[in-house]
Amino acid sequence: MAGEIDVSPGSLASTATLQDRTESMTIKQILAQLDGVFPIDEAVVDALPVGSTFLSVEHFGTSAWTITGRLIALDPDGSEKHYFLKIAYGEVGRTMLGGEFESSKIIYNVMPDFIPEPFGFGKYKVPNPATYFYLSEFVDMDVTTAPDPAEFTSRLAHLHKISQSPTGKFGFHVQTCDGDRAHVVDWQESWAVFFRNLFLGVCELDVKRNGPWPEYERAIEQVAWKVIPRLLEPLQAEGRQLEPCIIHGDLWEGNMGINLETGDTLLFDAGSYYAHNEMELGHWRCEFSSVFRSASYKKHYLRHYPAAEPADEFDDRNRLYSLKGAINYSAGHPGSILRKTAYNNMCYLCEKYAPIDGIDKYDSRIDPSLTGARIVPHLADGLI
């Protein structure tokens, strides 16, 4: 089997050959240095269910931020079982995979047929480079067929309806990520305050990675301190209640599939937090989403979980929520056109709710929600 490796003491140091260079290397560069060998460690074997016997591991699938593989082990009864293994390096890897493990545990506990069962998270025993892993159930999935809008949105809305924040607040107990970018998830009673902190966190990282842009930064400040209160504070005003629910946190069609055995839709690559349920739909407006950009998904979701009041401001909230996904993508892919899209959307929201001098006019001609423009995620940011 290609990429197999044993876990004898002499083989465990395969990752050590990378040393600390992983901090400045891309996943593609790391894979090239590994030359087809999947880096395994005793810590992963220890995370398998009690009585399991490790057999082999091979590279499986692709990821922009992690190394992914399929691990094969024997159950105590001698039957073969497959697991999905994901590894990443350094402090970013710890945050990414630890957050995914905690997110997946919560979603699995609420809806065990909606995400592969998580089995473990930990750190490799080999000290150099610092390597972290996430181990879960392996599920054969169709990741190319668009899910049925009615079935998928029914399951998603059910997750949102039945999940409950353990604190009654918005936030999460550990940091989670969207790609390699950590969310700001400190607990807050106010959804407007929580979203502003989340929004400003991705904006700060975007400016750091893409450089200053005075008009863009002026629009960010206006959205943060004028638009967000105007659009989000009414959700918890005049006696209205907004119940925090668990969301996937990075939900586009690239992070879901169809279970080939059951036909059910499944989520994966979660970076969750407790949020306003409509936050989940913000990604669907972004250029990196193509399938979920179809109006049928939003329409079916709202049949299962109607828009919060004021309902007539749902689309403007959706535009606001899309900023997090677009700016986060821009921070992870410097030079992306999503930065301009986010700026144009901020101009729209400022014009409508908090006019300010020193920024551009909203331009409908470059609004992808009207033009249908999209990109191929994680590849060249060319319009298709």
C-alpha cells in the first residue's frame, strides 16, 4: 500500500527530518520532503479504541493546511476498521486540530449521524517538529454531488435548533479556526459584541497579511462601531430572545459530503462556536461557494428555521455575516479578489445604515450576489 509506514521506534522519527522548517513551509513543500511517507507516531496508535491493532496508514485526500490520511487498524474481534487522520504543525496546528476535535465532539453529541465520530486529538511524541493530530471515523463520501436542498437544510436547521450553549452565551470554550486563521470566540452575552470581536479579529489579520488600505480600514471601523450595532442589537431588543446555537463555522460545499452507505449528508472540517444560526449562511454568499449560492438552499433553510426578527433585514444581516468569510479567505490567500468584494459590501452597508465620507460608493456591477461571479477555492483566484 502506497505510503505505508510501521510504528517501530526507528520509523517514528520520520517527521523529525523536517525539523523546525515546517514553520515557514507550505503543506505542499512538506509533502514533497516526506516523499510519499505518511508521518505516524505512537501517540496516534494510543488514541485508537482500546484493543485496536495498528496496521498501516496512507495519504488520502488533500488539504491546504494539513496532511490527511487513512489509517487501517484491526478491532479486537479481528475486523478491519478505517480511520481518518489529519496532522498539522506548530501552534497553528494545535489550535486548528484541537478546535476541530472539540467542535466535532459537540456536533457528534447533538447529531451523531451528521459528522464522522471523533476519536482523538493530541501531540506526537517525537519532539521535533511539534506535530499535532486529529483522528476520526473514516466515512466513504461523495464530495462532488450537490446535496438535496430540502434534506440538507432540514438537517442543518435541526442541528441549530436543538443545540444549546453550555453558558447561555455566544462563544466557545477553545479557539477554533477557519482555515489556518483562529476565531475570536470569547464568551459574550451580546451577539452584536461577539460578532464585532470576531469581525475585527479577521480584519486585523487581513491587514497584517495584505497590507494597509486606508479606505478599507475606514469602512471596517464604520461597520464595526455603527453598522453592527444597528443591524444586530435589534435581534436582542424589545423583548426578543436570540438563542446561541452550535454552527459548523466554515460551512461551504467543500466541507460536506454524502455518506455513500446511508445517503445522508455529512459535515466535516468544523471550526465551531455558539452563534446566531443565520451566521452559518454567511459563507453561502461568498465567491468560494458555488453550490450553496443557489437560492434554493437559503429558501429551504428558512422554511425550516425562519429568519429572526426584524425579518425584513435578513438579507442585510446575511451580507454583514458574509464579511467574516470573505475577509478571512482574503487573509488566508493574499491577493484574493474577496478583499474587494468585502470592501464593496461594507460600502453598501455603510451607505444604507451609517453613511460616511472617505470610502467608495457601492458598485452593483462587482457584487457577486448579483453577477454570480465565483472563484475556485484554494486555487488561483480567477473568476469562472
